[in-house]
Amino acid sequence: MNILIVEDESRIAKRIERMTRDILGDALQSIKHMNTLYEAIRYIENHSLDLVLLDLNLNGNSGFDLLTTAVSESFHTIIISAYNDQAITAFEYGVLDFVSKPFNRERLQQALHRAISNEKGITNPIKFLAVKKRHKVQLLPVKDLLYIKGAGTYTELFLVDGRKELHDKSLEKLEQLLAPSFERIHKSYVVKMSEIKEIIVESGSKYMVELKNGEHIPIGRTKYKDIKAKWF
């Protein structure tokens, strides 16, 4: 993994780095530390990352100024902060986890495990998906999302008003963040279950869902029974 620590207190940054190296071992490829928002943004623009560990108070500047940009990228973001009152907002924006200061090794290990295991979250589902639009970041309400289609290293978001937007996160990473009301019905599709109108069995043991807007999306053969049970 390639990791960036964004933390203005050198002592804490060194502790995070030491613990991260110990927890990840050979799975860690590189780890860098930046102590200002400006440095972090420049680094993110010019380097490939898997994970950002972000403080929310950086020399008096708000980490949310970086967070909106970070959650639109391909990597995950974990907040490490003493500002517990901002945890709900951070989750709504799409962070993978919120580690409260002061923290111990076990709590950081739990957060890092989520990042490397593709484990799906049960609580604190996101309310927005951040997408890049003309060099800006736009927050799309998750309630407007119908389904997501995997497209290689990025994803296509299909919205209730017919729009399609691109997101830099993979289908697996977005699936980790979404509420249980979204289900992986196929290797390439995650669908909002409440939007399914009908499950269709076609000749040749092909399975489809028909959405309320009339669109048909395939169901993977190994997922058919599970999806049918959850839909009913």
C-alpha cells in the first residue's frame, strides 16, 4: 500500500507511521507525511495512493477542505482526529473510518484492516458521493443513486434523473461505503434494492432484475438465490 499521513503534530505523525509500519509489514510499499493542507493536496495530485490518514485540524485549517477532494479519488480516507463531533459529517462525506484521538494500536489496526480487506461497513453509510466535474468536486446525494456499474479502475453512477457520472473509486471500494440497502447483484453491478421492480428468469438460466424505470440489469448466477431472498 502507498499511504499518506496528513497531520500537523510531528509527534503524533511519527506514532501513526510507526504503528502503521508495524501493522502492515510487507504490505506497506511507501508512507509519506505532510503537515499542511497545501502540501497534501499537491502530493495527492502527483502521486498514486491507496490510503490517506487525515487529521481534521491542520494548523488551524480544516481537514474538510481536503476531504471533499480526497473522497472523490480512487483511494480510501481514514480520519484520525480529536474532533469526535465531526465524525458523522465525515462519514456522510465518504470516509472509510474515524479513529478518535487519543487512539491505541488496536483501534488503528482495526481501521487499517478495513482498508486492506474490502470489508463492507454496517454503520455510518455515506450520504454523498463526490465526483470530479470540470476540475471541481460535486457532491451527489446517495438517495439519487439507482445503481453503479464497474468500469475497470473506475465506476459509472446511474442516477434517478437519467444522468450518468464517473467516479474514480472502484466498485469494490464504493461497495464498502454504501448502506446495506445497496447490494452487489453481479460482478459488475451494485443496485439499490428498493428500485427493483421484478426478478426475471430467462432461458438458459439467465437472471435479470427489472428496475422501476424499466432498465434490465443482469444477476450473477451465484448471487440469484441470495438476491431473490433479500428482495422478497
